[in-house]
Amino acid sequence: REQMRSFLASARRVSPKMKVLPWIGGLRVGYRRQRQGTVDLDDLGQRQRIVAECRGLMDEGFDGVHVNVEPVPDGDVEFLALLRALRTAVGNGILSVSATRPGPFGLPFAPNFLWSPGYYGRVAAEADQLVVMAYDTALPTPSLYRRYLAYAARSMTRHLERSGRARVLIGIPTYDGTGLMHRADVENPENALAGLVAGLRGVGGGGTFEGVALYAE
């Protein structure tokens, strides 16, 4: 707590206009067999403890909270219940959410991989800010990744302008490494930003699109 207070005091001193949000959450229980997971969305008691902790963080002087529970499957109602409770705890502060990659529809055989537009609308109704995790897509080529980022920026901006007050940041990768889900020569800032610019060209989002969020592993 003392380290947290010292950090917050330093941030207020050097950049009074900067919004500071603590990052909360963790792996969802049952996500990986070899790792126990930290958040059980079905556990009402645990959700209540998360809400109480966030209320305490707001009392410490933060501007809101950023919620990152992974993975949340498309259509998960317990996650929506957590957000509704956090909405009350945060009050007039910022409720920011790490959001799974958007798709034109959900995938029943892989519900953790994409969120459908309908579920995005339900999350947006509870949140002030959605940070789209537009990486680890498993796309094999730079052109496909640029096209996906263009789709994500365009669809999120248009959809959320109609369905909620939440504003959008697109999370882009700044980390190296190559594996099944991420290829450093495909998913990188250059390709991501080129796709975002192409997707937003000519789209009047009415302030829905707020910027990018840099993700460093």
C-alpha cells in the first residue's frame, strides 16, 4: 500500500492531468490445466471481494480501474455481473475493460477466441472504455493482420457509437517472439497502425475511437 501511495503521489506531482488506473484481474479458473487461474467468475463471494478492493482503490485516489480477466468467453453473464457491480464501486470514475478480439460472430467451438458484436454491446453498456486485445490472432501474413486491424477499428467505432457510451482503444503488440498465436514479423506496431489508419479513414466515430494501447509482454 505504501508503494502504491508513493507512486500515485509521484504521478500527481509530475503529470496532474494524467489519469491513473490500477490494473486488476487475472487468469480465469480452469483456463489452463497446468495453471490454477485466479478469478472464478461464478463465485459470488470472490466477485464481492473484488468489488470491495476496487472501492478501496478508488478511496485511495485513483481515477478508475482497468479490469483484465482472461479469457472471458463470448456471452459470459457472470462477467457482466462483475462489471455491473464494479460500475457502482467506481462511481464517477473510469471503468476500463480489456476486451477479447472482435469478430462478426462468436465461435461456439472456441468461445474464448472472439467476442460477437452483441456481446460487445452488452459489455459496452457497463463500461466507459474498452481496450481491444487485437493481438495473438494466429494470422500468418502482415496483409491479413493489417486487414483485421482495419476491420476491428472500423467495426468497433461504428458499433459502439450506436450501442453504448464506451470509447475504444485498440491494443497493439510491441513484443517479440514467434509461436502459434503470435508472429513478430506479422503482429507488430507498424502493421497494426497501418491497419488502424486504413480502417478509420472516412469513419466518423463521433469520438468513440480514443487511441491505441501499447501492450508489452
